[in-house]
Amino acid sequence: MNLARRLLSGAALAGLLLSGVVVAEGSASAATTPVVYAAHADGWHAYRKPGSFYFGNGGAPYFTNLTWKSWGANSAWGTGKLWIHKSCTPSYKCGFTSRWVGVYLSLPRYHGSTRYYDKMSVELSVSGKLKWEVGYFTAPKGLTSYWKFPLIWPYL
């Protein structure tokens, strides 16, 4: 009887210790998975798997309906809709048009102790051909941080 109690106590203790290891490991991996900053044109505000990205005000392009297929330690991949302004003047009267977009986040860096994705590669269709445009998270001293892309994207 005494031996049975010891075995049960040992098994219960081992189970508790192992569950603690699993919980701690899950917490550690969540803490080391990078975030993405400025998903809503809001500087150093951190997001994990944002459903949308806004790059500016007014007529700036933006993403919606983002679904993340992966979000890992070194990269993330998602797809959604890219919305761009139709070409007309004055711009406040112009509507938006949408198309499919692929978003690839990579190049993790640190801001203090927080890992974040610094590079965004955007796959989009231009005249029926898939094209990649690359932007970087930019944080000028004394100014609000933002995503910087070539001036011509996505109006190619």
C-alpha cells in the first residue's frame, strides 16, 4: 500500500513538472515571436497577426482581410486585399479599387527587448503579372515611425 502511494505521488509530481515545462515553453515561444509595428500607421504600436494595414491618411493604399498562413520566429506570410485610390481629381472624390495581395514579413530586429519584423515584401498583380515590392519599417529620430515603400507602389 505504501509503495502504491509513493508511485502515485511520484507520477502526480512528474505530471505537474512536465505540464509546467510545456506551459513555460509555450510562453517563451510566444514572447520570442516577432511583432509588427505601425499596422495602423501608429508608430511603435505592436501587433501580432493584424487583420489590416493602413499606411497613411486619405488616399494612401491599405490592406484588409489579412489571413496569416504562418507567423514564425523569422518570417510571416499572409494574404488579403490591397485597396488603392482610383486615379482622379480631386482625390477626396475618388473611390478605391481592390486586388489580391500577398504579404511577407521578415528580417527580425530588436526594439528594446521586443523582436519585430523590419522588412515587408508585398506580392501583387500588375497588368496580369505578379510583382514584388519591398518596404522597410523606418523610425526617424523625433518623428513617428512608418513603413517606407518606393513612391510608385502600388500604382505601377
